[in-house]
Amino acid sequence: MIRQLIKDIAYDNIQLSQALTRAKLVASKIKNETFKKWLNCELEGYNYTDSYLPKYRKVWSPMYLIAEFPFGRTETITVNLTDDFDKEEFDMVTIHRILEPIAIVEEQILSMQKAKGYINMTAKQVEIIAAFYKDSVSQHRGFIRSGNREVGKVQYQNVLELTKQKLLDTLMELDEEFPNLNDDYTMTKENTEKVQHIITNNIYGNNNPMNIATGNDIEQSLNQNITLSQENEQKLKSLGVEQENIED
């Protein structure tokens, strides 16, 4: 089972989404929660605050606002934050998280005709970010009501390729360590630790999301309740952002 899957992946005989689905059979055999969770997320998609989201799914993505002026004139503003903002706020603007299931990533690569694509920002996102440019734009009787972020086709291709390599490396190392995995695998403490090391090392490297037993639920809860620093909250207020939007 595992050796045939390795060959099919290495020779591109099947799509990556099919390979991940078949790898669930391996996950059910070794009973490893990290591997199972990764496979499910790759097949079903990630949440924005998911601690299991791999680093390679976080990509640099410039953000742009569209300023509209009298007589139909428009101007594209590249959003740049100063060093006054902390890392989380800076990442929120500059980093795009590719959360889609791998099957959707495969489809997006096929559908992108150009080297770059653009994702529209929500009205709420535009309203908050536009506050930083409100004064300069309004001086020329302009306003901002739309924006987008740029994502390159190669970034989606990189997600696809790295996911493939991580799956392949994990399966190959499991097969090397447990050559009779299909018929003769025993869940001893030693084997369980070996499996855990193989999976976390190949998929997450040093960023292991399973360092605590209860894991994902607690980490997500903490991430969802992160708030702005008082200094940056005051900065937003001084720029005219309403309290409701700051809380959002």
C-alpha cells in the first residue's frame, strides 16, 4: 500500500489531492494525530487562526487600495505600514494565508492565466486600512472604497510542490523505518515516538504544533482573542477609525 503510493506520487501518476486521500489509510494504521490532522486540513482547508497552518502556506502579498477622485480619475495606493506597528499587525497586512484545500489550490493554478492574481478585500478591511490614507486622499476630494491584495501563481505552485515533497518524504521515511507497516506494525511507545518524530520533522520542522497534548483548540482560542496594543489603538483612533471598527 505505502510503497505503491510512494511510486504514484513520485511519478505523478495521481493528483496530490488523491495522494493525500490515500495517505489516510497510512494515518489510520499508525494512529498519529499530527499526520491525521495535517491530511484533513490539506484536504478540507485550514482556518485563519489554525496553529496547524504550515509556514509555506503563508506568502508575501502586497495590499493595494483604489482611491477615486473627481472626473473619473483613480489612483492605486500601495499599503505600507511603518515600523511602529508590531509583527502581528504587520503580518496581517503583508501576509496572505492560503487556506484553501489542496484540490482548490490545484484548480487555481490551472485557472490563473497570468503570473499574478488579485483577491478583493472585504468592505470592512478597506474601511480600516483606508483610515491611514484618509487625510491625504480627502485633500484632493477623493475617497477609498475598494482594495485588493496580490498573489503570484508561483506561490500557489510552491504550496503544491512543498506539500507533495513533505508527503513523499514522510511516507518514504515511514517505509524505511517500518518496512512491514501494512502487516506488522505494533503501537509500542518506541514506535509511536519514532512516528511522531518522522511526521513533525518532515512536515513542520521545528514549528511543531503538537508540543502540548491538548493542542489546537487551546492555541486557536488564544489566537482569536489577541487584541491591539493600547498604543496602536490610540493611533487608529487619532486617524479617525471608529471604536467598532477597531474592535473588529
